[in-house]
Amino acid sequence: MMKKRTAPVIRAMKGGERIVCITAYDLASARLCEEAEADLVLVGDSLGNVVLGHDSTLPVTMDDMIHHVRAVRRAIKLPLLVADMPFGSYETSEADAVRNAVALMKVGAEAVKLEGMHLGAIEAILRAGIPVMGHLGFTPQHVHEFGGHKVQAKGDAADALATNANALADVGVFSIVLELVPRESARRVTEACPVPTVGIGAGPDCDGQIQVFHDIVGLTDKEYRHAKRYVDGYGLFREGISQYREDVKSGRFPEERNSF
């Protein structure tokens, strides 16, 4: 059995065993991640897109995150449970950042993730005894600043990415997500940075990979270049629901064994 993953354990995996990270948003997805022995489970603010139906992560609130972290916590035992800090929960002041990080920890998170270079907020959260995961490259909470979902850190911009990654590591993050950056840029950062990099759309040279639960099990009607669909969950579920409909309409369900 896999031993309990903690922030120090994840950090120590740098350059060694690849780190498997998956998002989860409810009890069912969390239980599957637990049984599959993911190293890290992220309650991502991507729940805004894949669970709540928003077109970005920006509308996600602290109440949303607390609700979903509490649900995921009930199934997660061995993976490290990380919670995203939603837009507006850490940018306004260091006091707000600490207060909101504490709220996530109180409902079961074991670390939090912040997007971008909010070094003061990160330092304040770390002083409160809360591990922090960084996030660079394309940061979804800055989608309007980027003008859409666009690859970042191309060409010479890779130098800035490496500089920022090292600055986050110097402050004390235990790992850094690299999202939508060229493989070569991610490779350079991974080689230079003393903490693990976890890629999504950043190529195979990172220390680990993170994917959205719904993408890898095929629970959406879309496919993305950065993801691999390992099972057609959407098709299987649709087939099952359609068969249920037909059985009810025809009277085949419920059968005697389904009745009391």
C-alpha cells in the first residue's frame, strides 16, 4: 500500500518517482482517485467549469471551495489533499489570504494552491503553517489578462518562467504546477527548479502530471490536446441512462428482484 503523501513527501519526490495528480470535486471522484493511488488530489477551482457550468474559474467562491473540499475529504486518506484558493481570496491582502487558507484547512485540505507571483500572500500562509503549491504559465484566473486560453512562456519568455519558479521555490512552495507551456520551457524550469514541477499541457519532462478527472475518464463531450481520454465515460453513461429509459418505458424495470 502507498504510504501517506504529505507536502514534504511530494517535495522529496523531485527528480525521482513521477508524481500522479488528479482533480476531484465530490465523494465519487475522490474515492476513485484514492483507490487508484494518486499521489496528490486537487480540489480545483476548475469545478467552476466542469461541475458548476461556468465558462471560467472566476465565479468560484470560497463557499464553493469549502463545500467541495469537505466532500472530497471524506474519501481521501493517502493522497495529499490540496485546495485551490479561488479568485479574490488572496489578492486583496495577506490577512485575507491567511484567513481563507485557514478556512480551507479547517474542512480538510492539507495544503493550498495559489496562482501567480503573490509572494507576500504565500509567505504569510506559510508562516501560518500551511503548505503552499505554486502555479505558473497559463493561470486560469488571469484568463482575461492573457486574452483567452493561450500557451505561455514561449521562446525568450521561458527565462522569466524559470526566474519566477525559482522565486516561488525560494519563498517555500513545495511544488509548482506548470500549465500550457512549451515542452522545452517546462524542461528548463524542471531542471533548474529545486522543487517538483507538475505539468498540465507542459510536456513529459516535468516531475509529475496533473489532469482534470472529467477529462481522463471522458465525462465531457470535448477532448483537449493536453489531456488523454482513458475511457469513454460520457458514452458509457449515456448508453446506460438510455437503456434505463427504455426499460422504464417498456415495463422491463423494475423487475421482481427490484421490488419489495
